[in-house]
Amino acid sequence: MVPTSSTDDRLLRIAVPNKGSLSQSATDMLRESGYRVRQDAKELSLVDADNGVEFFYLRPRDIALYVGEGTLDVGITGRDLLLDSGAKAEEVMALGFGRSTFRFAGPVGRYADVRQLRGLRIATSYAGIVRQHLVEHDVDATVNRLDGAVESSVQLGVADVIADVVETGGTLVKAGLEIFGDPILESEAVLVTRGSAAPAGLAVFRRRLEGVMVARSYVMMDYDVPGDRVSEAVALTPGIESPTVSPLHREGWFAVRAMVPRATAQRVMDELWDAGARAILVTDIHACRL
């Protein structure tokens, strides 16, 4: 069913995954970006007039098609689903969640390289991606599309090899399979548009998502440091543009504030302490615009 709406056409129309592994993370990101989110999983659409958007909750596999047709302005889906769809939508921004790896898998010890797949039967839920990958490697094989779990297809005799999303690999082991060859695709959640002129409101929407991603990746670090060691300290915390350095009431001391990557914050605190900094504080960033 094509999404329809009686609301103002100036609203940015956004497709959001209605279920699956991307749904909750997409909802969390939208909430952190200041948008309304649905409270009932049965809601098919939601208008957030205050923020100039309307959300449509759709199957993740369909989102690229709706956006590519121009029915909706923008959507959140997986890179694997976008490429497999063949839609005229384009990736404009990676969103940093829903990461997965798409790999070949076959009976243990039997295959090691994609070139060994010539003439074989490959079962997958992502036939478009697999066929393109085989073309790129000049491999002629039969690709059969299956919906749902494909791990049992080899055991049932309907395929020689499978191509599927791999997380831990535990399901493959239980089916007597192992991954082989290079990854077919590294996927994650992405923002997609039709690729023509950017719709009104897209720049603001994208800026908000970028702000959430930065806020998740950085913390704010404050500390006091003697004047003769300021240069040494700020070299450890250069910030995004530049750290803020202010004189303290205590003569010869300065207060420094800078954004620091969350992943290295503890190590930076140790190094600042060794550099003479004291009263080192770290706080979360909930939103930002850079």
C-alpha cells in the first residue's frame, strides 16, 4: 500500500523501519533528535508538525523503493536492503547502528574462495547483492532467493552454498556451515533519498541526526591545570575547533573545556593527571550542532 497523507505537503515525509533489528535503534535516534515517536507499534504514520516532518512506518525492505519512486522524501534502512532493492534511492549518510557483515558460507572445509562457486546453487535473501558480486568476480552461478532463514537450505539439498548476514556465526555452526572468502558487503543503517534535488527540510533533519551521532561519540571534559602546563594539556584535548581556556580565580591556574572522543576518555584523563591537571570531570553530551 502506497503511503498517503492529508497533511501539508511541505512536511518532510520520512520512512522508518516498522520492525526488525533497525526499528528500535532508528526510533531511539529520532527521539534523541527531538522528534515525536510513535507510542503504539500499530501506528502506520505519525505527524510531527512542530518539527515539519511526517513519519511512515514501513517494512525495511520496502523503504528504498518508496523513496526511489519519490513517494517519500527520505528513509532509514539498511545498506544491504538498499543495494538489494535496485531502487533509484541513494545513500546520503551512514547512521552508525545496525552494523552487519554479508558473507558466503558452505559445508565445513569445502570452499575457500568465490571463484569456486562457478556452476553451483547459492541460496540467499539478498539475490540482487549476490548476483552483482558474482558479476564483479566473473562467476556464473545460480542464485535462488529465499525469504527467511537460509541456513537449512544446504542440508535440505536445495543449495550448495548460502549468502547471508553473519553476526556471531553461531547459527551457521549449528547447520554445519562455515564462512569463507572475503565479505560480500559491510552493512549498517543508512539515510537514503531519491538522489535528485534535496527536498525541503532534509538539511535540518540530517543535521539533527549528525548531532546525535556526534553526541554519542564524544563527551565533554573539564579540568583545571597550572598555567605552565596548559600547552601540554590542550595538546591532549584539542577539541573539535579548539578547547576553551579560561583563567581561574586561583592565580596561575586555568580551566579547560573540550570535547573528547568517548572511546579514549579514560586514557586521556590518566594522561591529563600526569600532566598536572586536577578536578577532571567528564559529562555526557545530549545534543550538539557543529
